[in-house]
Amino acid sequence: MAKLWGTCLAFAILLLSSESIAQTIESVSFKGLKKTDHSFLEKFLNFEIGDQLDSTLVETTRQNLANLEVLYDAQFEIKETKSGVEIIFDCQELFSLLPILNFGGIDDNLWFQAGFVESNLMGKGHKLIAYYQYYDRHSFVVYSSFRRIFNTDWDVNVNLVKWSTLEPLFFSDGLTYYNYDNYTGGLTATKNFSFNSKLEFGGALFQERYNKATNQIAEVTPGPESETRNKILIKAIYDINHINYHFFYQDGFSNTTNAESVASLDGDPLFSIVFNDIKYFKRVKNRGNLAFRFRAGLSTNEESPFAPFVLDSYINIRGVGNRVDRGTGMIVLNSEYRHAFIDRNIWAAQGVLYADTGTWRLPGGSMNDFVQPENMELFAGIGLRLIYKKAFNSILRIDYGVDIQNVRSQGYVLGIGQYF
């Protein structure tokens, strides 16, 4: 009997040992790639060669790959080999070199952008963006981001900007339009702590120029004829992102905190600003998507027409108009229900019901401003999204919003990409 038990024990140990060998990860490969370098995707694996197979980690890796801007989708299969298992990721690449042809409009005020974006430069996920914008005046932007450089967890980001607009500034005794020019050169670094969290920090040198526009509504307008300021910007952005993509559907949450300080080389006081974005998405059955964004921010509370938080259709409250007001604090909640009534292999279309609400602290005001009815906005409306699924965020957006407090106030908002 003892001999029989010994034989059974030895057989069990041998069985467990062979099962362990069979579940050792021997190799990882990627198929379906035409442009993307395998080494770039390998940086997002949650396991290493020689580890024991853990299906949960493999699925997490698959989702991480599907969340990258360079891939349309990713699936995997596990094949047994003589000495372990081979994991094969079947990847579908997105078009990475795309034209930028963005536009938007409210009433008679239209803007457009023309340029290009390359989101998979050299097949390593580097990004290069260059575009021209006309929004009352001419602007140019060049931005590049080099990801996971030198096989590290660091990114390097560079931007050069000439940003020119026609800005309404609100003085106590009237409204004045200024030609605003911002010339910026910036450099930041990003530390990727994991796939889901990162810290970006760095700074920029920039010059701001304000010159009174010649075509004013009133003959006599308040404010100086011109202003020029040279400044240094220091900023830090901490991002936690657990949003999973299944094509254009989103599920999960993210939190982004942005802190900036601006020092003037012309002797102006130090200016600081901090704001936070929380986003939450929930899939509803097969074709529905709930989406929420909560944005709150505060800045140095100067009584100035140059307050940083702008009430604007493109940024926070759809239908309200272009740069309607400014403040030194804001609290905004955007909510949407998106439903795909068409979802084909390449194309899709969503109908959207939404509500945007927010409140502002006036320049030089108090925290009590946030609860004053005259500082609150509530707009609701409907929208349409036309989606090309083979390119990242290639979505034509049309929204129509109505002021719930004053139905005479309403407007269309056009743009590219989801509103948030």
C-alpha cells in the first residue's frame, strides 16, 4: 500500500510539473502590423517571457493595446508548444497619417483648421501635429511628442505656437475687442508610472500682445490701446486614465489635474491656476454610452478683463455662444447619452441627448458667486455623430442647444471629435 501511495504521489508531482511547464510563456508575437514596430507594443505588456501564464494579465494587455491610438482593435490567441505557450496578438492598425480638416461654428462665427497629424511616427507611437487655424485671425501650431524614448518610461514633448484670435474683454464700463497674439515655445517631459498613470511637467516661454481691434461696435471703448507682456509658464499635469475603448465606445473613468504658474518678466504679479477634470463613461447594452465630465478650477482672483476661465460653446456650455463671459473660477458638468443607431464595419452614427450646466466666479469676486443664479447656465440639446471607425477620434459632431432658463437663447455647435 505504501508503495502504491508513493507511486501516486510521484505521478501527481510529475503531472503538476508538466502542467507548470506547459503554462510557461515561451514567446509573444504580434501579427497584422504593417507600420507599427513590435518593440513599441512590447512596452505595454503586463508580463514577461518566462512568466507563468495568467489569463487576466493577458486580457489586460489586450485592452491596453486596444486603447492605444495606433490600433483599431486587438485580440489574442494562446498556442501550446512543447516547452510552454506562445501568445499571439492579432492587431488591426489605424491609419496614422491623417489630414486635419476641422471646423466649427455658432451663428455667423465659423472657424476651421487645416493640417496633418501623424500618430505613429517611425512606427514607435511618436506623434507630430501641424496645422493652420483661422478663427477671426490666423494661427499656426506645431506639436511633437516622442514616446518611451531610449527604452525608458519617459516621453518628451515640444510645441511651437502662434495663436491669434479676436478676444472680447469685459471692462466695468463696456466691452472692447482686442487682436490677441500669443507666441509660445514649450518643452515638457512625461513620466509614465504605468499604462494608466503619468505625470507631465515642464514649461514655456511666451509673449502676449493685445491691440485694440479697429472695427469696434462702439465708437469709444474702454481699455488700453495695446499691451505686450513677456512671461514664463511652469506647469504640471497628473493624469489617471482607466478608460477602455471598444472601437468608439468608452467605459471607465479618468482624472486629470492641471496646475500652472505664470511669472511675468515685466514685473506683473505671479499668476496661478489649477483645474481638474473627472470623466466617467458607461456602456449601456450593445449600442448605448453614458458620458459625464465634471470640471472645476480656480485661479488667482484678480479683478481683470483677462480672467482665464471662458464661458464658451466650444469649451464648456454648448449653445451659449463664443466667449460670452470670463471668470476666475468655474464649476461645470457635461452629461450625454450617446446611442449608435448605425454601427457597420467602417462607419457608425450616434444620436446624442445632452445637458451642460455650469457656474462661474467673477473676476475679483467671492466664492459666493458660484451659487448666484445670474452666474449659472443650463443648456440642453440634441446632437449627431458621424464616425469613421478606421481612424482615431475621426468623428463629425453637430449639436444644437437651448437655454433652459431662457428659450430665446439657442445655437448650433459644429466640430470634430466627441465634445469630451
